[in-house]
Amino acid sequence: MLIPFHQLPATSRVWIYQAERKITSAEKGIISEVLTAFTQGWSVHGQPMETSFEIRHDHFIVLAANDHASGCSIDSSVRAVKEAGAAAGVDFFNRTNIAFQTTGGVTLVPMGDLKKKYAEGIWSGTTPVFDNLVDTKGKLDEAWVAPAGDTWLKRYIPAESVLP
């Protein structure tokens, strides 16, 4: 059962899918159409769940469910995101780019370039990054964008650029 995203409680489970590039307005329309149809009927063991989704920052799909989604229902959501991406021509499963928040919006950096960016001083441990591993709506609201040094990216950052 699709409900407005803001009505979901902080304990709702979220899944974040990052696009390979900025999503256009036309692509957002296609993606929204596919995901609206999916979330309206998303269920766990035949029982409807309170669900929602948002497209944020022109780069991310955030799916949410206020229930304990099972393996099969999670698999169906992955298929829906793949279907939405295919319909719009956007890849949401390329995991090789890291999204940083910059004054210009979202900047995608290939993982292979991270150490170089830190070594050159382009990024530091305080650079805001989208931590797509957050798993609840509460964490999404509070910690999705965090200093890189406070996320799993810390291991890629030279020690001198991470604040104590």
C-alpha cells in the first residue's frame, strides 16, 4: 500500500539505489510510474505493506517499507528497480561510484580514484558523502549525508585528513 514517504515511521526499512548519472525529468517520470505500480502492490507473504519511494537529488531511488520485508519481497523490489532503470535507460546497479555532496549537488567519483582525490587534497575526511548503507528512515533522515571519515569510506582516507 503506497503512502506518502513522510508518513512512514523512522523505523521503516529503506533501500537506496544510486544512479550512474544524473536522472532527467523525463526519466524520473518513467521511474515513478514503474515504482508507483510496484509499491501499490508490494506485499510480504501476501499481506500488503505500507510502502513508499522517493527520487532524491536527481541521483537516488529510496524505497521504504514499514514492515519486515522477507527475502522474496526484497527480491521483488530489486526486480522493480531493475525494471524502472531499464525502462528509463538508467543503471542503478553500478556500485563503482561514490556520491559526494558538493555545492553543485551530487558529484560521482569512481572508487578507483578515491585515494588519489584524498592524496591531492580534493577530498578530506570532512567531505560530505552519501552513505547508501543506511537502512532505516530515521538513519536516512539523520545520517545519510555524513562526513566521509564517519562512514565506511574511512579506510580509504589518509589518517591525517580524518579528524579525531
